[in-house]
Amino acid sequence: MDRSHIPLNALRAFEAAARRLNVTRAALELHVTQAAVSHQIKALETQLGVALFRRLPRGLALTDEGAALVPMLNDAFDRMDATLERFAAGRPREIVNVGVVGTFATGWLLPRLPAFTARHPGIDLRIMTNNNRVDLAGDGLDLAIRFGDGAWHGTDATAVLDAPMSPLCAPGIARRLVTSADLTREVLLRSYRPDEWKLWFEAAGAVAPPIRGPIFDASTTMAAAAAGGAGIALLPVRLFEQDLASGRLVQPFDIGVATGRYWLTRLKTRPETAAMSAFREWLQEAA
């Protein structure tokens, strides 16, 4: 059997019918007749030598062979669509999938994205936010911006932004804070990194009290809680400049402590494309 000449239209007809389990709906989607879809599927089954569907009184059911073929076709068509999309504007475009910790995305990257787009109109950035837990390979990412010490196994890391942390809170709470000792009478909001408040109190020359405030997995959520008066949050000040400028949050002390920085990371096994390089260089310049 010669599989090198399987018509693309037959594969499209099968994929649409498999997704909808209905020949009529598949035909409407593909803008062809029901008879044409049925003919293409029958021809594909004949060429492959297997039945792909079981015909039911109402609709279709995939056979084991048909079910095995569906994910492969879905992946192939998705790749084709993504490649063709690069030429949609009449010139080739390159897609860069970037994972970004949510705080950095909202507090720094998103306001500056128009500048990147203006400089590199041929690059499509796909931004996927996370709470600093990321799997470059598993999530299908070309790059990831994350917070830490830059030491991730099998990863190249480029320093992007220092972000010292300082207490931020609602104006009403800030008015009753004079010295770092006053913090011991307040609710101190926590992240999943348990030593941050201890390090800040050490930088302030004070002893940290027992920290029993709520724990948050995202700085943006913690900032919202602090702005609402739920307590005092230890946050990277540079990423909350808009909240500080609007008065939504107040920085009662100018003492900051560095617990890490933001890095642009890439798997060492992933070659850096021209578009990835352009994004890296722009990040370093902008930061």
C-alpha cells in the first residue's frame, strides 16, 4: 500500500468528522457536501486498509484505529496552521513562546510590550503567565522569565532585573508604622518562600517576630490583599510602581532586601533563534 499519496483533503475530512462525530457537521465546517466527506473518508479507509469509523444510527463512533490516528493529525494540522500563520501578513513571522511569572508580567513587561512590537513587528510573542513554577520543555516554551538565583539545571539564565523587596501596605496601616518594631503588631502576609521576612528584618537591624499571616502563591494577589487592608506584604517595589504612584499602596520604610532577581531562561538544548535573541537583547536594554 502506497501511503505517500494520501490526499490531504481526505485527512482533513476524517479529522473534522472525528472531532464532530457527524458527517453533516463536518461537511458544513469544510464547506463541501456530505457526500464528498463520506467519499473522502471511504477512500482513506480503503487506502489504509482499516475501518476508521463505526456507522451508528445517529452519527459516528471511532474505531481503535481511528482513535489512534486523531492525535497525530491534530498535532500535524496545528503545526501546519502555526507555520502558515507566520506568512499571513505577506511576510514571514516568527513566534516566540514566553512563560512569565505573573508579577513581572503585569508590573513590568506588559506596559513595555508596545515598544518591543514597534521595534520587531515580525515577531509574535505568546505570553503565558505562571506563579514562578515553570517547565520549559513540558509547557512548550522557548523562554521563561522567572525569579530566583539563576541556578536552574540544564538552563542558560540571563539576568534581567534586580527587584529588592520592601514592606508595602494600605495608607491607613502605613500611618501607624514609625519603626520596624511596629510591624510586629501587624499581620504580615507571606509568600511560599518562608525566609523573606526574616531577611528583611535582619536588613532593618531587628529580630523577626513569628510570622503567622496568610500565605499567597502570587505577589499580585498578595498586593491586592495588602491594598485591601488585610496586612503588610513584602514585595518587589519596582514591580508595583503604579500602585505606589496612585496611592493604592504605600512603602513605609525605604529599606529593601534582595532575595533574588528576575532572569530570562532557556534550555541549553534549545538553540537560540534570531527572534529569541532579539527579545533577550531588548529585555536587557529596557531593564
